[in-house]
Amino acid sequence: MEFSARSCELSEVIDVYRDVFITEKGWSAEDLINRPDGRNFILLADGELAGGMKIILKMEAQTSLMFEQEFYQIPDRAGEIAIVAIRKKYRGTSSLKYLFRELHRLMRTSEISEYYAIVDSKVNRVFSLFGFIMSEDAKTIWGDECFSGCIKIHEAMETIQKNHLVLYEFLKS
């Protein structure tokens, strides 16, 4: 299976966001999904919609960031990874690394080098692999145990280079 990821319009990924967050997980995420101020990335598997990611930069946000008051205070020159959604049949594959490569590219080419995320316990370790420093304190969000995390590009790449050289080379490409 061949994966690829790229920047896209919300209309290209909205179906996967709804499928994963609302239909599968039962979360009340319609407001988050429909936010017009995010940057969206699409994940394709052999040309088929496999997943997506929404990033909201605080300086471009039209309203406050989703979890800022509950979990963390985001600096003005930072962003939030608001959505990462992968369809079930593509989970457990190497698919997520293609979305994270797009995040790393964005971080290297923009003035924003610090991002925050809230993730459920199922993907907490995966985010750590890609350079996030995850909190150990969980909170319940939409009925799931969730953790906050932060990634800073320079520190993350140094850690990944040291611990996962193959992943480091992939993210740099």
C-alpha cells in the first residue's frame, strides 16, 4: 500500500473527521471539525481517503483554541493539533508518519515551531515517538481518558535522530 499526505481544503477531509470522531467515537466534535480557521492535511492510501489532520495556529485562530483553558496555555506563536483521524483499516500501519512528516515540514518552514495536542490513551505513545512530550496527568474529554502534549521541532528532531534514525531521515525528507 502506498501512502501520501499533503495540504488540503477542509472539504477534502471532512468526511473522515466525521467518520472517526462522530460516528465511530461518538464525540461531540462538530464545532471542532467545522472550524474554518485550521490548516488541513489529507492522508491518502493508494489514492483513497485514509485520514486527515487539522492544525490551528493561535495567531490565525478566529476563536479560542479548543482545549487551551482546560489543559494548557498556548503561546501566541504556537499551534494546536486539533484533529488527527485515521480510518480503522489504516490504523496500525505506517500511515500516521506521513501526516507527521507534513507537520514537521510545516514546523521547519514556518515561524511556528511549537505545537500542542490532546490525545486519547490509545495514541499517547505514538505521539511520543514523533517527538511530543506527553503529560502523565489524564483528563476525561468526551468520555475518553486524554493526555496533553507539546512538540518543539528542534528538541523533537534531536531526540528522534538519537532514538529512531530511520524515522528521523523520513521526517526530514
